[in-house]
Amino acid sequence: MEKSLLNIGFGNTVVVERVIAIVGPNSAPMKRLKDEAREENRLVDATQGRRTRSIIIMDSNHVVLSAIQAETVSQRFAALMESV
């Protein structure tokens, strides 16, 4: 069983089948979600010190931060889902 990996920028990947949502980080609910995940040690920061431009919510209840625009990550996700 082969897993497809989604490139979320700067050499970081996540398993496509585990992604629930890809959202922008600027709304108040997303900021709360990020803060709660940080407090509960469920936050994975894959920004490499850059500005957070998208938040990826995983089925494992982890929240992954990416420095790549949410639209770009979503396009990559859609392309991978079409090939599966």
C-alpha cells in the first residue's frame, strides 16, 4: 500500500490521506485552533521560521503550519487526489 505525500514546502510533507482541511491562518477561529494545539502539544510548525500562510488540519488531531499559501497547498492536494 503506497502513500501519497503532499509537499507543504521547504522539504516538508504530510500523508495526503490524513489531511482533513487546508485553511488560511488569519481568521479568529484559526488563531484559536493554533493556540489550543500549541498548548496541547499537537502543533507541528513546518514554516522553517517563516510567516504562517496556511494551516493543515490532520485526522490525528494535529495542526500543521506551513509557509506556503493555502491556495497553493490546496492545488497540490487536488492534483494528488486526482492521480489516486
